[in-house]
Amino acid sequence: MVYIEGLKGFNIQIATKDDSSKVIKMLKRIALWMKDNEINQWRFLLDGGDDEEIEQAITNRETYIVLKDNDIVATFTLLSKQS
């Protein structure tokens, strides 16, 4: 886990395979919110687009989750190569 000044109560850790479905579900929930609010972004996620890529990034230990009270509240991916 990582501790960053100013982020008291939040923990950052590398996502595991067990987190995959939670991460994908969260991203799809956000994509649906964007669609409902007429934001034309991330709609491909609603059809399963990128599910495999998200799972692969987690398997490659490139995806991190941000936890607050043991709930995933954010995620980010750091790639070693530009995509």
C-alpha cells in the first residue's frame, strides 16, 4: 500500500485478479452515468468493449485501485510503454 500526504483515509494498491469484476463494474457504472448525462465518452464500455484489455492490465500488474473504507472508489493504469 502507498501513503500519500493529503489522502488520509485512502489506500492505493495494485489491483488483483479478484478485483477485476469490481473494477469493470465500476467503470461501466461511470460509463452509464456519462451516457445518462449526455456525455459522449466511454460508451464502448457498456457493450463489453475493453473488458479483456482491463483484465490484462490487471494481470500485468499495471492497474491500481484506490480504496476508501475498503471500497474501490477509483482506478488508474500506469503503462510502461505509450499506448
